[in-house]
Amino acid sequence: MDSIPLLEMRGITKHFPGVLALNNVNFQIMPGEVHALVGENGAGKSTLMKILGGAYKADSGEIYHMGERIHLSNPKDAIDKGINVVHQELVLAPHLSSGENILLGLYPLKNNLTIDWKKLYRQAKEIVQALGVEIDVRKPVRDLSIAQQQIIEIARALQRKSNLLVLDEPSAVLGKHDIENLYSVIRRLKSQGISVVFISHRLEEIFIIADRVTVLKDGNVVATRETKELDTTSLFQMMIGHQLSKVYQRTERKFGKTILKVENLSRHGAFNNISLELHEGEILGISGLVGSGRTEVARALAGADTPDSGTIYVNGQRVHFTSPRHALTFGISLLPEDRKTQGLFLNRNLGENISISSLKDYVRLFYMNLIKERKAILKLIKELDIRATGPAQLAANLSGGNKQKAIIARWLGAKSRVLIFDEPTRGIDVGAKVEIYRLMDQLANKGVAIIMISSELPEIMGMSDNILVMWRGQVAGYFTREEATEEKVLECALLGANQNGRQIV
């Protein structure tokens, strides 16, 4: 790498009302470097990158680009300097084609009058191909996968002549195959001399893709180190400020009776002949690639979708759910993958989100017993250690981990005995992950049955008592904790082979 930084932020400080978000932060990016930025939620990562992207203005501090001091008053200033931010929530025009999105604002013209569509699509295709991927640039963005949409965002940044690209949680919603493609794109950018700031909660990928890593905690820089000098344990320790004795919080326990039994459950185009058993106190992990049918099965078990055939038994009773509310009457609840749009009422407060599914417990004749409701809410907040200013705090302002805890509190308040977690730790920091793992273990020890869907194989291996693997809508394999290895589970997920190596057809 060159000795002169591509970009340097010196002494960056930023206050918000009552909060010191960044405190004298120094951050340096070298040409052609992949520099990871990590830290718990609230550490200051997003604030620092918003200052770099021109969305926020620092209270004090200086920014230098290729040795020259620059002033970034707005995002356009940053883009003009070759600094582009690809946010976790992608910003695309879904009704426009991929090519139109890539060249948005820079459309080639014929005679300075009309858009030269042939040239537009040719230029867009060349940009995408330069990233080593194949995407139909005439196809509407809404018809692309999340992974392809992300590539379009990166391609658009390159069209703006980027020399620095900020990727905020780029792998959060991707499966293994798409993540590998993303890594290839990043390596290609690096080979072209483009620098990348890589923000991620998946610490294992920091060691795969990053040259250096900077750790933020409570608005301060803890350290900047070369990744080859670190391991996951030491990185964990820097992020949370103390040593982690154990990441996956799982204790040995005995299962109770069968609480949920599924026989040959099928839904056209989603999954076929799914059978499983779940016991009180068991954590059943469901693994598989994105698109293997995991979420679709979860939705059917929680009453959100109706299966075409098959049978569901709860405590030995045959049931046919017509809605999530109906499933809840049998004690089954779903914590969805997208907790922002499907799990929480973000414009309502924490207390309302917790009690919304158990309001009947607080009704006396025609009146609500508000004292009883508040006591129940406070009890759940304390038991689950939800970090908030109180029940009145807006749900939208909770951290990712506390949003997840709020949904768990709701279902525990509604007396759920089967909890289905779909990607329970996606998008939350390592400290919050450990808290969620500990909470899941505690619930299982109290007899709550848990189905955990996860794309993270270490999470599946670390938390599950038994593991079911899906492949193309089918059960590809089933393993006890003792039988399971990462190789076996991965083989099933990729090839559809069970533990005996037989291909599922």
C-alpha cells in the first residue's frame, strides 16, 4: 500500500443532545485497502461514516483526501471526491431498469435531446462486467435478488468514479454463495486500486476480506490493527471491553414431551413433505441456503401461510391454523427475519409493543386494567434486560438486540411455548448476540421449545440440540448434536445429501 493515506479523518468529534457520539476519532484509509470498521451498536460507526459521506457535519476535526484538507457539507461533496456509501438499506428506484439505476443522473444523450438507450445499456453492461458478474441491465431492479441489487449499488458508485467505497453490512441478508460473490467483487475493486470501508457484525468475514480493522466503542477508537495480528477472541475482547468466556450460551438439559409434530407438510412452490418433531426445552436448528424454504416452513408453522397438505399436531392435538393469531392460541409464535417491518410497530412505544398480543389479560369488563398491564410490561423488561429509557421509549429508537428482545417479551407475555426465531441475530452486534443466545438457553431450560433458523453455520452448531437441514424445499438431513459436523451440514445444504451421503431427489 502507498505511504500516503487516501483519506484521513483527524480528531472527529460529534455531539447529539445528551450524547457524545464520537470523541476525537482518528481514522485512516490507505489506497487499495479493505479496512473493516467494527463495534457494538451505538459505538459510533454509522455516525462516523455519515460524516465521511457528507450527511452529518462534525462538531470538530478535519478530513484529508489524498493529503488535501476537504470540507464535506453534503453527500454531493463526498461523491465529487469519489467517496460513495452503499447503505444497508439499499437506495434504488425499483421500477427502473438496472442500467437506468446505474447511470442515474448521467444518461447519455442523442444530439443533447433524447436518451441514447443503446449506449446507456452498453455502458451499464460494461460496468457490471468489470465487477465480474452477469446481470441483465434491462431488467427492472424490483425483479433482481438482494445480492444483485447490491451489485447495482456498487456499479452505480463506480460510475461516479469512486476511489473509496463504504459498504455498510453488505452481507447481512446474503446466503453463502452470494457472500462469496461479494468477496470476489471486493477483491476485484481492491485490485483496481479502489479502497473499501467494510462494516460488519459477522466477525469471521473480517479475517477473510479485510487488511486492517478499526474497533470503535462508545464513540472512541479502541485500536487499529492489521487483521493478521488478531483472532476472533481478541477482536471480541476489544469490542466489548472484557473477555468473553463463551459465545454460544448453551447448557445441557433434558427434553420434555413432544410439543409440536409435523408430518409431510407441503406448500406448492415453497416446500415439500416436511416432517419434524419438537420437544419442550429443545432448540431445533434449521439450516440451509437462502431460498431453501426455511422461512416458508416457519411461516406455515406460525399460521402466516396455509400449507396445501400435511398435518400439524400441538400437544398431540391435530390443528389447522388459519392465522398467526390462531397459532398463538396454541402457544406458537414467530419472530420474523425482518423485525422492523414484520415484527414491531416502530411508531409505537416499547410498552405497547410488548402488551399488544396479550391485551385480553388486562381487560376488566369494558375497561383496561392499566396498572396490571404496566406491571407485566416492567416485569418482562427487567427479566429480559431490555435496555431502554422505559416503556414509553419509541420502538424505532431501540438497538437491534433490544428490538429482538421486545418481540420475545411480547410472545412470552402472550404465554407462547413454541418460539420460532428466523435469523435471530442478523444485524445485531456481538454483545447483543451473546445476550440473545443466553436468553434462548434460559427459555429452553424453562421448557420453552425453540426453532432457530440461521444462515450462520457457527450459530447453528453452537446453539442447536438437533439440526434439520433443508435443500430446495425438502429435508436434506437431520442430525443430533453429537452427529453434526460443519462438513455434514454444509454438504446437505449445498448438495441435498443426508448424513449417509444419499442424494435427495
